[in-house]
Amino acid sequence: MAVEFDWMDEHQDIMLVVVSGDWDWDELHTAHSKYAEIVEATGKRVDFIFDITAAKTTTPPGALANIQSLTKRANQLSHWGLSILVMPNVFHRSLMSLFMKLYPGFSEHYRVTSKVEEAQATIAEDRKSQ
């Protein structure tokens, strides 16, 4: 499977979603449905790190519609914290940053980094500010 997820930490408050190889939107939507149930059952804030560094394609066709759909579904989660997109390519990070500026509601929950460690630091910083 090209989209896998599991807890990243022993406290079970950071979910690592690894997107690798050739993936498609259906796989990500299926994974979202599964981890959404887990997140809601925790009763506490859960942050996500989406590591797409091993993906052959950063975004398959239909990105805008699928990102909007996934964001709408995620907004329905009562315990959704941040979603950090780990993207190694500077151009792709720049595009996502531009996208977040065009859609201000998107930037409430999403950030972009180049490494998983940066994503963890971003989450830790955000939690301190709460």
C-alpha cells in the first residue's frame, strides 16, 4: 500500500502518514477514513505528519479538488491539530505555501517542512503556544 499510517510517539498524539511510491487519491481518502476513527476515539488533540519524501509523484491529477475534500473532512474532526506536509522539493513547498496564502482557512491547520524532524519541532512549538 502506498499510504500507511501509525502513531509516531508513545503518547499517541502524533500520527505519521507515509505516502510512498505510486499513490493515488483513493488510497489517501481510504487512509483518512481509517485514521479519522482512531483520532476521534483518542479524545485529545492529534497532529499529523504527512511524509511524502518517498512518493514518486507529489500530487496526482485532481489535487485541488481532493485537497479541498480531505480538508473539509478533516475539519469535521474535533481533535485535529496540525497537519505538517514533509516535502523535500523546494518548488513543491513553495507551491503549497502559495496555496495556503490563497486559502487562508487551509493555513489554520497546515504547515510545510522539508524534514520530519522539522515537522516535529513545528508541532512542539505550536503546542507550547496553546
